[in-house]
Amino acid sequence: MAKLVAPDKGVSGVDVDLANGKKRSYDIAKDGTITVDNPRDAAQLKREGFFEAAGASFGHVEGYPCVGCGFDSVFKAYDCPKCGVKNDHRG
Ligand SMILES: [Zn+2]
């Protein structure tokens, strides 16, 4: 089970495309997170910009701050969902 954080707090739900052509809808909680049981769904959501919440200590993310706006990501390399800057902290 994964707890994911929406890249955009303005959205209230998201659809995941299933292999059979259907969609599964997830509601986004008021705190901007969604809980996903299906690892495949979680993987797709991550590709769409969602990122994993750091458990109970979400207020303090041990992440990789965006070089453009300071947004904390758990990924080393990512396109910032807030300002669009490409970050690569791998080097
Ligand atoms: Zn940014």
C-alpha cells in the first residue's frame, strides 16, 4: 500500500487507466494525499507526477529540493511539478 501526494492540490480525484481499458478512480483527501493499494496504479500515478508521502513524518521530507523553487521531491531526478524545472541530483 502506498500513500501518494498529489502534485496539484487543486485536484480532488484522479483516474488510473487499467489494462482492460477501464478506469479506476481515486479520491484525493483534503491533505492532498491518496492511498493506493495496487502497485501498478501507484506506478502510473508516479509517472503522472504523484510522489510517495514520507509516512507520518511528511512535514519533514528527506528529499531533493528543486533547484528552481525549492519543492522537495523524494526523487533524485525529476521534472518539478510546480515550476517545471528539470532536476538531476544524481551527479
Ligand atoms: Zn520547482
